[in-house]
Amino acid sequence: MSVLRSAFVLGIALFMVVAPFAFAQEEQEAGLAAVEQEIVSTPAEQEIVAAPVEQAMEERSEWVWGEVVSVDSDNKQLTIQRLDYDTYEEVQTVLKIDDKTLLENVTDLGQIKPGDHVTVDYKILNGDNVAGLIVVEKKDEQEQPEAVLVPEAPVEEIVPDMAETEALPSTVMPSLDDGPQVNSVSYGDEAVE
């Protein structure tokens, strides 16, 4: 009986080890079949089909966030400094701007200044980083400290005595030492439990 049980357990373990490879092989064969169906007969048609695939690989969309180092309006280039997350080093990226580049929070390239923080969506075309969208982060007004008004009157005159205020709704909080209690909230004459 022990030999039969050991053989059964060994068979299950072997199945669990081999099964993922068998299923992976089937998925790969299905993918090859789909590619074989798309093969075109003439070489000219094959080039037409291959061109969009190569163009899509080259025109992949990227994005970057960083601080503007320099703006070259004559050559329509923007250099930003960003953190490379693979090496954790600061690197500079040069982005080219064309007529299709959209700008947000500014109207033209001349309004972007060194020190501004930007987010840029770009594509890599012929080895150049061509910006599609440049978003210049606005300076938050919240970062500037607000003016604090200091009251001229003593605090006792501003905050009334608690005995003079009318009754506010109160909550009864359970004590950890007393065991389980029911929380209740009273609103005037009514008590909600």
C-alpha cells in the first residue's frame, strides 16, 4: 500500500513539474499559427506589412519628468535633468520640439525657463527624442506661507467660557477597562444607540 501511495504522489509531483511546460508549448504553437496566417505572398506586400511593425517599434511613446536645464529656442530643443531609475543617477535628456508639439500651462517655448519642472511625452524617431506634449508644472500658491492674523484682543475675549455655550451633542466613548459598552449619541432630547 505504501508503494502505491508513493507512486501516486510521485506521479502528481511529476505532472505539476511538467504541465506548465506543456501548456506553454501549446500557446507558442498557437501564436506561430496566427503569424503564419498573416504571411503575404509577394515580396512587395511583405514590405508593406513589415513597415508599420518597424515604425511602431521605433515610434514607441515614452515619458519623462524632470527639471529644465536649458532651453534652445533657435534649435527648438529642451534639455532636462531627470533621475535614471535604473542607475539612480541624474542624467540629462535632450528633447526636440516640432510643430506638432503641444504645450500646457505655457503658450510658447520662450516661456519655459531653467528651473521649471516639466513632464514630457515623447517618441523616439530616427534616434531623436521628439516631444509630443510638454506640461510645465505651475508654481503652487499654496507653497507660499499665508499671512497669519494675530488677534489684538486677549484670547479670553475671543473664546467664550465653555459654561456659557449651549449644550453640544456629546458622545459616550467606551472605556477599555470597563468591558463592552454601547456607544450612544444624544441630540437634544433624543438618544440614538
